[in-house]
Amino acid sequence: MEQFKTLLVGLAALAFAASPLMSDGFGGFRADQFAVPQVNAPIVPAGYAFSIWGLIYVWLIAGAAFGLLRRKEDSDWGAMRLPLALSLGVGAAWIPVAQQSAFWATVMIWIMWAGAVAALILAGRNDRVWQRSPVALYAGWLTAA
């Protein structure tokens, strides 16, 4: 079972990182996608702020690869794998959904956030660079979202 969870995280991380490439990307929500249209919103993040996602994608893939190659049966990694796979799996579908519905994108962000935070809480302490840090960065940015 542990090998299956390890492979699942790796595939989910790859699908999550490939999602922007398999869609038109995410350029933000249109004003008319909200129940109350947001015309001239007072706060809008600068476009360059989203470049952090490149680092998040690469680090999550690298961590998943490390777990697959070096920590496949490690119990220190085991507990975090299913919640992380759930979060990343939902995240792989987020961009196409967000292009259509701000409501469902918000529901998905909450699911992604819950999975990422659960994975972070359950993550072991032995491999900070490859296990905890990429998940912590991912969970942090989902918290900001």
C-alpha cells in the first residue's frame, strides 16, 4: 500500500504541475464570475507574485521523486501521502474549473488547502528539504489564496 501511495503522490504532483500547460493558464477571475461583480477591486495581486508557483511545482515534484526513490517504505513519510495526493489531485483540475466558476474554484481551494495542511501536520521531521518544506510552501500559498 505504501508504494501505491508513493506513486500516487508522484503522479498527482506531475498532473498538478502540468495543469497550467494543459490549459490556457489562469489569468485571474473576471468581474462577472462573482455573485457581486468585482469591478475595480481595491486589492489585486501583481502578476509577478504568481511566479512563485513555478518553484512550488518544481519542489513538490522533486520531493515526490525523492520520496519515491529514497523513502518509498518510510513510515516518516507515510501519513502525509494520501492528504497530499488528494490536494494535488484536486489542484490538477483547478485551473479549468476556475476559468468557468469562481464558486467551484473556491470550494476546490478549500479542499486543496485542507489536504495540504493535513499533509504538513502529518509530515515527518527527518527530511525537511524534501518532505516538509515543499508542502509547507504549498500550504502557505494556498492559505494566502
